[in-house]
Amino acid sequence: MKRTLLLSTPALMLVLSGCIARTAANVVTLPVRAGAQVVDWSTTSQEEADRNYGRKMRKQEARDARERKKEEEQRRRECRRAGYDNCG
């Protein structure tokens, strides 16, 4: 019984030392990782900027198209009121 305990103690020490070292490393690197995450949240990557710019431009183009269509319809109505035959 004592022999089994003696053999398992070094193995247990090796396993625990790795676990403790890993925990210590996690504790030490936690502030660095947290700081990096804050920087990532507060800055915009080039990919995000391109995506946002593309979205903004598509919305602007859609607004412009709606305005053009509205203006064309208004011109046609005014043309018909004026009594012209060919109001395009």
C-alpha cells in the first residue's frame, strides 16, 4: 500500500505542477489579453471599415434612386397638367 502511494506521489506532483504553472500563466496573461480585447473593440479593422463604407454607399445609392424616381414622376405629372402629349 505504501509502495503504491510512493509511486503515485511523483506522478501526482508532475501533473499538479503543470496545472499550477498553467494557472499562473493564465493569471499573468489575463490583463494583457483583456487589454488587447478592449483595443480590438475600440478600433476598426480595415475589413470592417470597407464593409461599413460599402453599406453606407449602397444606402446612399438607394436613397438617390428613390429621389430620382420621385422627381421623374413629379415631372411627368407636371407635364400632363400642362397638356403636353409626349411626357416621356
